[in-house]
Amino acid sequence: VALPKATIVNDVISDAKTFVFLLKQALQKSQFGKIDTNYVVASLPESKSFVRVIQIPRMTDSEAENAVPYEAESFIPLPIDQVYLDWQKIGSETEDKMNILMIASPKDFVDKYLGILDSANLKPVAMEVESQSCHRAVIPAGSNETILLVDMESVRSSLIMVESGNLQFTSTIPIAGNTFTESIAQSLGVASVKAEEIKRRVGIANTVEYPNAKLSMLPTLNNLTAEIKNIIKFHNEHSKQSVKKILLTGGSSRLKNLPEFLAAQLVDVGISAVELGNPWENFKDIKNLPINSIDALSFVTAIGLAARGVEHEVN
């Protein structure tokens, strides 16, 4: 369901009444299948969360329950009593160390979110950041690769570092689909609706009809490339595992020729492949998928959430 612009501002639901109304409409008239439950697995925006892998001395789970919040205070820019904090062990332990994936979100933000879901008669059984959902959808189960996921939406993109198959850290940037549309609109002197149509039809290319389409997007594309390079360099400086591959996800990743453009720009930082992710990567047993893998890129977060919900049992 398309949301009016003012419904969500800076990842905060500013018009709860409209949001709840549209959410109920979506549940009653779903585009695919039939929704017959009011239990929900929901995502929290990356910009309102803190994701970090930390290393602590090897200890029991009960000992870690006390140790992780103490360690978290060094990485979270809010008092620990003002956030909901969760963690899990990842990777293999050494004789004296273990890696912890730590995720925190502000309580006031999460509580408001929960209230909105309750207004829509939904019962949350789990909440997670979008990077977890995206990771679950497109990273093959059991993968040991080190990959950068670039999840491109309409107003922002998330750069999600996955090392040896495990989520490491994320960064959010304000470069996404709408940024490309605005660049075309300003450069070619057309309305946003027309610019969106040109973007989808032409992509990163110059045509006879629109000879400057690619040129108009170059500043935005160069900014995106620079942000990706910064993340890759940061990771490579702090890890023995270098990034060789990038997977693009999200609705705006469907921009024609984007993988090829980025691949050419990122050779100097060691990237050997830039590909579109497959949101159905871990659903190989499902026949007659409702939408193809390209169109499903717009729903990668929802698919990742659903994958978590599949095995959930409600008491």
C-alpha cells in the first residue's frame, strides 16, 4: 500500500491514524494470498537502532546477560536504561573470546511503534532491525562469504556488512530512489512524476529521447559509490576478511544498469562482483512463487520477516 508522504517522516510514523487505517486495509485486501492471523513479526528502521558486533571474554550465557549491557554502554549513545537491548552469540568461539551481535533501540520509539500495532489489532511476537530481515532473506543459509548488502529504498539506503555469513554492522545513508528522481527532475526540468517514469524506463543510460539522463544522475551515483567505498575500507581496515561481493536489494536497486555501473566503480577497492540479491534465496522448496525475484526486491524486508515467522509457534 502506498503511504501518503506525511505519514512517515524521518522513519517516524507521524500520522498514526492514517497509518493504522491503511495497515488494516492492507490486511483485509492483501495483494498476495490471504492473511488469516493477527500475529506479526515487525521490523524497526535501521536509523533508529544500533547494531554492533563486540568481542567479550568467553563465559556462560547467564554471565553474558550481565556483561553485555555493561559493554554496550561504550557503543550506544543513549543511557542503557533508555533502550531495549538484545544480543546473540555469532560465529565460533575461541578458547578465551566470543563474538556477540548486539542490537538496541530507544524505548520511547519502540513503545510508540507497539502502540500503533496494537491499534491495528496486531500482536507482535518479535521485532528486529531491517538488516536482520534482509540478511535472512538473501544470504544463503550456511554461507561463509563476506558480503556487503546495499538495501536501497525510496528515501534511504542501508549498507549492511556481513562477514562469514554473520551480520557485523550497518550504516544508513540518505541516498536512494527519490534522490535519483530529484536529480533527473532538476537536471531535465521535468516534474517528479515524469522524472520517476524516465528513471524506471531509461535507468543509468543516455538515449536519443533523453541524452542527458545518465549525466543527471552521476553526482548522486558518485556519492553512493563514495559511501560504499568508505564502508568497505573501514571493514577491511578492521578485519582479516576482505569484501569481494556486493548484493543489491530493495525496490530502488532495480534501477537499470546499476550493478554494472557500481561494479566498474568499485574495482579499485577489491570488489569482483555486484549483483541483485534474490529475496527467495532460502525458499527454494516453494513452487509457484507469487512474484519473481526482481519484483520481490521491493519486499525483501517483509520476506525476511516472514521467514522468521514461519517457524514461530504461539503459546
